[in-house]
Amino acid sequence: MNDAEQMVRASYVGPEVLAGFMNGVQALLLGCSATFVTFFDEPSGTRVFFNQTEKEVFVQIVEFADLNEPASWWSNARLVWAGRVQTEAFVSAFMAMIEELLSEHGTHGYRRRWGYEFPALEWAALQAAHSSR
């Protein structure tokens, strides 16, 4: 990914955020052409959109001023970053990030630090989808 790194602010990182991200990455591995993940920063938030072609993913990171008001989402949206990455490189980088998180904190440390159970089922499904490629 050309060592590009993007930071996203979120005030809420409940269990569905990481699980949803894992599910989105798994969907890309399984051939899904479009998916997204949301990071809430109440009332604002950031959505990361993924649009996949044959072996590439077009990633767009968009900040929204108020995710509670669907009628005004796009009128106050701001594109933070957009770029194309190889699907395999993106998936590998995402999985390496999760492995680093687990190496540093473990599942028990994850619960202590973030107050939620680590999404182990989604992680196992992502690993299985990746190893079957």
C-alpha cells in the first residue's frame, strides 16, 4: 500500500466496529464488489468505502459532519483520502494489524483495554477466507 497510513477518529469503538471491518475485508476476499465500515465520533463520523475490481480495491475515506441526519450526509461530507490498492496487499496489511494488536494485547488485554470481547468468530472467518485463497 505504498506505506500510506491514515488515522480515523472515533469516540465509539464497540464490538461491531472491528467485527464489521473484519467482515468487510472478508467480503472483499470472497469477491464482494462494494462494502464500507463506519467509525462514529458522535454526531460526526467517518466511513471507509471499498469498491473492488478484479484485483484492486478503490478505498475512499470520507468524514461526515452528522451521521444522525441522513438527509444532510453528503452536503457536509469531506473526502479525506482516496486511492487504489492491490486487494491482497490491503488484506495482508489489515491482517498484520490485527495480529499485531493480538500480539500486544491478547484477547484478555483487548477486553481490559476496550471493554468488549475481541471478535474472535469474525477473525477466524477472515483467517479461513484468506487461507483458502
